[in-house]
Amino acid sequence: MAQVNEYKAKLFKALSSPLRISIINILKDREYGVKEIAAVVDCEQGHISQQLGILRSSGIVKYRKEGNYVYYSIADPSIIRLLDEAEQFSRKRIIDLSIFLGKLSETE
């Protein structure tokens, strides 16, 4: 059980970056090269490569080489389901917080 908890912590650490989450969302539908991902998120290729390395070491993405090009894709579609659940949870929390703040401002 301790190994599983350690891996989960590593997984959530890899998911703790908004940029890495954006990269995963880009890769939802198909594989992309680093240059394509960099263009979509408007970020330097070197930085994207670093982020992909973190995602790869966590088992979130996989890659394949074709000549001089490297293409990345999602290693296991269950990560998409996890992020979809996290998005639903986040939206509910934001709505709850907005309602709370709205009520708070009404009492002032």
C-alpha cells in the first residue's frame, strides 16, 4: 500500500502544473510533436520538452520516434477520466466559493 501511495503522490505532483495539464488536454485526441504542442500553448519547445519528460517519467504520456521527430500521446486513457473528475470537482468548488463570497459581500 505504501508503494501505491508514493506513486499517487508522484502522479499528483506531475499533475500540479497548469501547463502540464494543458499538455495532457492537447494530447487527449491524438499524438503531437513537441513543436506542435509548443505552438498551441505558446511556449518554448525546450520548456515543453522538460514538461513532457516529467509526464513521461510519471507514466502519463508515452512517445514514439519517427526519424528525427518525437511524437507524444497519452499512455493510459484513465488519466483523462481522472482529470475530467478533477475538473468537475474544481468547478463545483469554484461555484460554491462564488456563492459564499456573494453572500458574504451582501452582509457587509
